[in-house]
Amino acid sequence: MSSPPTGTSVTISATIEILGNTIAVNSGDLAQLRRGNFNFSLTQPVVLGSIDDFIQWLDDNLHTGVSAEEVNNLGQYIPITDLRNAYNSFLSATITITTLTINTATNTYAFGATMSFAPPISILGLLKFDGIGVLISHSSKGSPSL
């Protein structure tokens, strides 16, 4: 396969369906792939679902014998109301991948995810969390950051 004329780039894009989500993927310049450079980035956040969804998926597909309903019912044994409510909010929280970037040419990557609680997690009625997030990134030009 010969290279395209100078100043021309060729990319391939596709959509992939994962867990009912459509994700657009772009290869970047194919000439860079031939040089061993890979560049990938999500074009939009991807909602994965909840921990409940994952537990149920595991049981449905791997027959673990543990259903989301059984895990949810464990909350009734937590005696402190705020902790019980936090447990239930945690299990039903929506998990979203917000950032996923890989660039081998610059030796950088980034991964970010959020967990959104509905209802918010309340601590003693004074402090409420409606979500948490994490972003992990690395660049060879600097030190890793969290």
C-alpha cells in the first residue's frame, strides 16, 4: 500500500455499540498508524449504567446466583439511616466515562469517570454529594497527575 500524496491524510471512522451506547471512533491519520502512532479519543461521554445494572448483568450472563435485588436488600441491615441511604444511592448511581484519550505519538493518556447519585448522598443532613469524579492523566513530558 502506497502512502497518500504529501499533505493528504486518510482516516477511518466508525460507530461501535457497547451496552446500548453508540460510540464514535476515529482512527486519526492512517499514515501515523503505519509509523506505530495510535491516537484515540472519545467524542462524547459514555454512560455505562449503575452498579445494580452491572451486578444484574453478571448474574444474567455468568449465572453468579447474586441478583441486584439481593444486593439492594442488604441495605436493610444497615442501622444508621444516612448510611443505609448512602448505600442505596451508591448502588443506583450512574457511572459515566467522561474522558478516554490515548496518543502513542506524544506518550499521553487520560481516563476520566463520574458517578452521579440520585438522590444525593447526605451526611447528617449537613453535607450532600450528588456526584464524584476522577481524572487520571499522564504525559511523558511531565509527571503523572491525578
